[in-house]
Amino acid sequence: MLSELSGEGWVFVDPPEQTDSASVVGRYEGEPIKAGVRTEKIADTSEVLHQKYRTGSYNLEVKIDFDIGRGQVRVEEANDS
């Protein structure tokens, strides 16, 4: 799933299902998106939650905009330099 989203920019996702594990941060086209280790908390306010994770060879950003009630993800290949 992450390889499909890599380089696509910000993409709207559906929320996790109640039966999903805690590592699932959203669903894209019905498929779960799992986050790895959180590397950065960019924002955590009453308007937005924005965090960055390292998942395998990808950086995964998750942003939830509480004003519009939608979540988004952005996936990029990680630079290991």
C-alpha cells in the first residue's frame, strides 16, 4: 500500500475500522495503512493532528483536520543518508 501512495502527495483517507489494530492510521480504497515508529509530532492542536512515522523504507505523514473531519496521508521514500 505505501509503495502505491509514495510520491502522490497528500491523499484523503478513510478512518480505521473498529476491528483494525492500533497501528492502522487510516484506510485507502478499503485497504489499511499501518504506521511504524513515530519520529515527529508536527502539530497537536484542537484544529489539527499532524505526525510523522517511519514505516520500513518510507516516511509516512498523517494529518487529521478536525475542522473538516478528514484525514490525509503523504508517503515518501526515506532518505537514509
